[in-house]
Amino acid sequence: MALVNRIARLFKADFHAVLDQLEEPEQLLRQAIRDMEDELNHSEQRIAAFTHEQESLSARVDELDATLADLNTQLDLCFRTGKDELAKKTIRRKLETERLMKRLTANRSANDRTLAELRALFDDNSTALQGLRQKAELFARRSPEQAGSDKNADDIAWLTRQMSVSDEDVEIAWLREKDLRSAS
């Protein structure tokens, strides 16, 4: 039984090696870059759409502010002239305008939050794309001797290990920068 397990494991290992050769890590990396660029373009479009909507909401809020000021002027006139029925109709329009203003302000606030999240995600994805491009550049710069002599060099995981920065590295660098700036 142990012999059968060992043979099965060898067959499985050979099969995985063949798949690794077929996958062409360089092609996979280029495809990942194209996918990330497409995602960034889509994010840019969403950000532009939300920005346009935000500008529209702000313009509408400004219009409503002017309308409220005009309605207050009309109410002053109605009360000075004793036109109570007209004042009630104007008050109704003022209340409707205030409610609309409240809804638009809430929409604008929600839009602000969404826009901030989209921009943060865009920045994160831009950084990730930059990392992928650097890895692809390193991959492209490898000499043919390196590619043939080191099997791990063909693996994208190898590039990731070489390029990755740990949280501890960031923390130490942060402490150094903080120390440099506090000494100045």
C-alpha cells in the first residue's frame, strides 16, 4: 500500500509540474496587470460619476437655499400685508423645500462617504498595480541563465516573496522616520 501511495504522489507531482509549465507565469502576470488596469478604469469612471452627482447635488442645494430665502421674503410681505391665506400656501412651499433640502443634504453626505471609500479603494488598487508592474519588470529583466537555473524564479510566488514588505518592516521604518523627524 505504501508503494501505491508513493507512486500516486509521484504521478501527482509530475502532473502539477506539467501544469506549472503550461501556465506560463509571465503570461499570468501580464493578464493580472490587464485585469487590474481594467478595474482601475472602471473605478475611475465610478468616481467621475459620483463626483458629477455630488456637483449636481451641491448645485441643487444652493438653488434650494436661494428658494428658501425668497420664500422667507415672500412670507414677510404676506404678514405685513395681512394675506394669511397666501402666507399659508407659502409656508407649505417652504416646508416642502426644507424637506427636499434635508433629503438632498442626506444624499450628499452619503455620496461623500461613498466617494471617499471609492477614492481610498482606487488608491489601494493603484498601489497594488504599481507593485504588479514592478514584479513584471523584474520578471522581464531576468536573464535566460537565471530563468533556466532556478526553478523557483519561474514562480510568481517567488517574485512576491522578493518584493513583499511585512508589517514589521513598515513599523520599523515608521519608527525610524518618526525618530528622524523628532530629532530635527
